[in-house]
Amino acid sequence: MGGDRTWHPRAEQSDPRPDEPPGGPRGSFTVPGDATAVVTGQGTVLSWTRAAEELLGYSAAEVVGRSAGHLLAMPGDPGRAAAGVAERCRAGRSWNGPITVRHRDGRPVDTVVQVSAPFHLDGRECFLLSGRERSPQWAMGESVLDGFLTRSPLGMAVLDRQLRYVWVNDTLERIGGVTREQRMGLRMTDILPGLQTDAIETVMRGVLHTRIPVSDYEYAGWSWADPHRRHAYSASFFPLVDLDDSVTGVCYMVLDVTDRWNAQQRLSMINEAGARLGSTLDVMRTAQELADFAVPRFADFVIVDLLEPALGNEGPRTPLSAGGPANPEPMMRRAGLRSVREGCPEAVARVGDRVGFAPPPHDLRYLIGGDPVLIPVLDPFDHAWETEQPARAAKVREFGLHSLISVPMRARDTVLGLTTFIRSVNLTPFEADDVLLARELVARAAVCLDNARRYTREHNAALTLQRSLLPHTLTGGMAVDVVSAYLPADAKDGVGGDWFDVIPLSGARVALVVGDVVGHGMAAAAAMGRLRTAVHTLADMDLPPDELMAHLDDLVIRLSEEQPDDATTVANVVGATCLYVVYDPVAQRCTMARAGHPPPAVVTPDGAVSFPELPAGPPLGLGGLPFEAMEIALPEGSLLGLYTNGLTGGSDRDVEQGMSLLGRTLARHGEPLEALCASVVEKLLPVPQPDDVALLLARTHALSADHVVSWDVAADPAAVAGARARTAEQLRAWGLEELTMMTELIVSELVTNAIRYAAGPIRIRLLRQTVLTCEVSDESSTSPRLRHARTTDEGGRGLFLVAQLTRRWGTRYVGDGKIIWTEQEIPEHPADFPAPDAVRPGARAA
């Protein structure tokens, strides 16, 4: 109970009380469960509680207003004995002792009764009586019983109809820290500002009005006995009824239940922390959530410092052991910060800053195996603080930081950091019970932080793996200008399997690829890498798009059959989609095929937008259905847009709406590719999406006539010399005289092979782009084979020599035969060419 320490004069109706004799009790009160009654000085019963009814069997209606004498069953003259007790109490002392009373059924009941000092209620002298049936354990001396009741934790008071104090017992004085002299004649609202007095008086008015007792009414506040600590109380209220059945006042009994209330509050706070902490899988956010939750519920200033390995992509590089050497200043960073003061002026470091230990100083061993540290009273003038941490010492003095708890953060044998709780505005120092709460809060937050750390590490590993599997640079040569965008899925869903690629092909052509592996995480990223590698391998074979899709489908089926029991691997490969597009800048035509993937967007130079209706094809890994290719003409300057369904789909629109928005955005044809790509992402992805997004934009070019030359060669060995001469002439026209000798040799070997082993017309084509391409086509479907000739062989060295002189070479099959092609680097300086004698004389065609 609380009250105002200012002296209040007692009300006129409060009678002076004589001083108590030394060692005697000054008041009285009941023990929970006592039968209680209020009796006037003439012996008339004014109030009769339910406990009294249960003890003697008389209801309140049968007793209130009548003399209490008929209840006594003592031998001799009961009235004289009662008068003696009253006189003793009028002398300022309470009385207690054994009394035999009569039950309603006539049997005697031995009781122990306590009678209070008199008090005045509506101008009448009254006594408060409480008692219970006597049992052997109560059969003790008066002094022992009186001492026990005096030390009882229950306080009691009587208030009149105006809710003014007329009587209080000793315990209530101790609980509230306000003497009875200061209370008499005043209301609770006058002397107890630290309590919810308006609400309590409302309850008491309700008891006066309804005459219905109220039990176990709980409230909280501070008292004058302990003004810096919040206490909780449980009170019961019952009315006092006069002879004429009118309510003359109210009596209340109160018990300090702070320990129980604090335990409930701690349990409630821990349960709430379990729901509030760890709302995201972000380490910094979780650390800040701990600081936000604890202020101001538990502390006025909270800092969360984490070891740097807990914040990075990796965990601690080596297991931490308390037996090893300890770093006196382990490297930590501030991850969470919160104060009751705006801007956290108490802090000497901000979120993200490197920090050492907050007070008290410790080394790494404390984080590894130390217990929480409680400093109930901080001493900012401590010599160690002034010497080692003067800035913090100054903050402690400036803002009155007076109590501290530091708790190491550990989870699953992983050391994470340190959390420090400090009080300043709340003047109550931390206690041992607060350490238990701080430890539990930090333990729950540590588990959430460790989950976030582990997730972040795995997510970053998957993202790193995926980015390492995606192309680092894209080049379309002279065929296309390309630009790409990749946006990983939202962090809570993990990395997906979207991918894209640009693959240079022979004959100045280029392949544009985009694909999507179902699922998220490491398995999807790994499956994406396998598919991209497979597409590269198949593209190097110069397969048509539909054949490439068929081979890729077979590969996915085989991969799925390797581990049939591994459902995760199967799910991340089977069902993947892919779109494969080949653009030929010479013919200005585009051939494409898809496996369950959205069609590309095509924007012609005049701004017309279309999505070619090429056959969809089944997703990869299903098998059994064919793939079909489509060929379209693309004028120079056309725009191709390849994408995954994460770009056009979304929770706020369907796929068709997304494709329409994509087409309208791409139709802004005048923008540079980089700006156009950024516009697409901004328009179609205003918020993070639950799926990865891959976008590949390509603007086509045509290889003009001055870059391409071709002619037919007769199937006659005599025509080889003419082919070499015309090749040399063309190279001079292009300013590539340095390549003449090697190119002549290549043309000679390839034409000779075609004349000797193929049939039908032979055609030569030279293409000048970033490399010099030489193609020799014939109508044979037989591919030449590179072999190493023995020293005694007459031939067999032609293709080997070609392979040595070129950057790369290969065979491409077309509808009416095949093409043998080679590529040579076009160096910037003649020194880059091998000396003429590097080519062995006398080389012959294979």
C-alpha cells in the first residue's frame, strides 16, 4: 500500500489513541479464513461474515442487530467477562484468547478470538472480532498467539461510508509505509498516490451499494514503504451492516503478492518474447527485435553486440574453446540498440560500429562459458572504468545509468555475442530474479539469431553457387547486343533455379537461352548448373533447337533415374522449362523451340509487339512428346525478350496481363538496352516476388554483304588452286593479308577433303566479324574425323593441321548436307601470327 508522506491532520471524528505499553501490540488483524464480526460497545452485532456463519451456523439476518451475548457459552457471567475484555481494549491494546461460543444447534464451540482496539464508526464505538475454531496446534500462550497474528502478512482496514479510514492494523502500516495517525479520517486517494486508488474506491463503492463481497481483487503500484519498487496486492472487501440493516462502512483485507505477480509477469513476458522474436530470418533484424522488446518492459537501455562471424556469411571458422588462448577484445559489432530516450544518447557506438565489451570488461572466455553478470549498483567513478572506458563512464554519470545485467548469447554450442540490459529512468535496481528473466530472453533470442545465421549462410551459399553458375559476361558478337537482369527470390523463399545464357555458334550465329528449374535452394541451383552445362555441350554440337530440346529432355530423364529415391533431386530437375533461340545475322532469321516455357517477346523496328505461337512442348523430364521448332524473319534492329514466368506472373495479375505489360514496356524501342531492361524490372516488379526472375534482352544486327562472301567450287582437284587464290584475294580486300597463308592452307585442306570424300557441289563461305570464319559445305552427311597419323603414313594430317592453325573448328549439319567450319582470331598486331615456317611444308589433305 502506498501513501503521501506529507502530514495530514486527523479528522474530527478520529479519537485520540493512548500510547501502547512497551512490547504490546498496537492493533490486530485476522488470518485468512477467520470468522469476522463488528460489534458495538454495547455488544450489538453490526456485521457478520460468511466465515462466521460457517463457524456458528447463524446467518447474518439472524445475528445482525442483536446482542452478541446469546452467542457466548462460557461458565459464570459471560457479560462480565466480555466487559473486562472491552475495558482492556479501550486501554489501547488488542486482546486475544480462548472463548467458548454456542453453535446454532446448541453445541459448544471452542474458539480462539482476537478483539481489536476500539474505533468509531458513525459516532459509535465499535470493536472488530475475529476468530476460528480452536485446535490443538492453537493451544498456546496468549503472547505466542498474539505475536503470530502480529507478524501475519495480511493487512486490514475499516472505512466509513465516505471511504475514510477509521481503523487499520499493524501489517497495513508496514505494507503501505503510512502510519494509522496519518490515515485516520482521510480517503485512500488522499494518501496513496502510487496506487490505482480510483479503481479501488470504485470497487468499495460497489460493495457498499450491492452488499456483495469482492475477493482476490488484484492491483499494482508503489508504496511509501518501498517507493522505488513496483508491488502487487490482492485485496478482499466486505460490507459492515448496522442494527437497522443499513451499511455503515466497508472492511478490506490486503495481501502483498508481488512475488507471485512478478513470476506471472516474467512468464508472460517470456511467452510474448517467443512470439515476437525471430519474425524474420535476418540476423540484424532479430538482434534489434530483442532490444525493442526489452525496452521499456524490462530495461531502459539495451545493447546487443554480436561477434563478426555471426554476422557474416560464415559461421565461426574454428570451434571456440574455453581452454584455448583468449582474445582480450573479441571483435564484435553493434547489432541492436534501443533506449527509452529518443536517439539512444546513452550509446557510445551505433548499429554497425565495431565495439568492445560493454561494462564490465571481460575476455572471450566469458562469452564462451561465463554466466550472466549482475551489477545492482554501477559505480561510474570506478578506477578501471575511468582508465579503460572513460567515454562510457561519462555516459553513465550523465544519464544516471545505475544497474546492469550482461548476458552472453550462446545457442547450439555456438557463441554469438553479448546482450546488456541497463536501467536509468526505472530507479529499481536489477535483482537476482531479473537475471533469470534476462537469461531466458537472451536464450530465446539466441536461438532465433542462430537460425537466422544458419539460414543466411545457406542462402548466401546457394546464391553464390547460382551466381557462379550463371554467365559472368554476355557477348553476342556482331549478331546481337545483349543485356540481362537476374533478381533472386525474396529471402524467405530462398534462391531459385532461373538461368539464362548467350552462346556463340559457328557462322556468326548466336544462341539465346533462358530456363527455369522448379523449386528453391541449393538443389535447384545445382540442377540449374547441370542444365546450363548440358545446353552448352549440346549447342557446341550445332544441333537444331528442336533436336537440342529432345537431347536435353533425355538427359533430364537420365538424371532423374540416377537417384530414384531422392525426391528432392527429382523434384528440382523434372519439370524444368527452357527456351532455346538461334539467330543467324546473315540470313536475318531466328529459329526457336521451347519446353514448357513462355514464348519470347518480339518487337520489330516499327514497334510492333508479338509473342510467337511456337509449339509449347512438354517441360523437361516428362518424355514421350516431340519438340517442334519455328523459324521467323527478324529485320535488323528487332528486339528479342526472353524471360521466366516470375517476371510476368504475380499475386496481383495473371500471366496474360503480365505479358501485355511486358510488351508495352518493350515497345519503347528508342531506349538503350540497359535503360529498357531497368524499365521492365521497375514496371513489372514494383515489389519483391516469391520466385526468381531472369530477363534477357537482345537487339539484332545484320551481317552486311561486305562481311560475307561465298562461291561454289567444282568437285575437281584442279579447282583447289583457284579456291586458294580467291581466298587470298578476299583477305587482301578485307585488309587481312597476315592471315592469307594460314587461311589458304585451311581452305586447301577442307576443299581437298570435300572433293575426295564427299559428293555434289562444294561451296566456300568466308565471314569477317570478331573472328574470321571459313566454311566449306558439301552434300555428304559423313563427318570428318581428326586422327594422329603415324610417321609412315602418306596422309591423315590435314584436319590435325587445321586444328592446330585455328581457334576452333567443327561440323554443322544442314538440310542438304554438312558444313565444316573453322574460326581464326583476327589479331591486332602482325606479331600475333606464327612465323611462316611454323607450318610444315608438304602437308597434305587427309
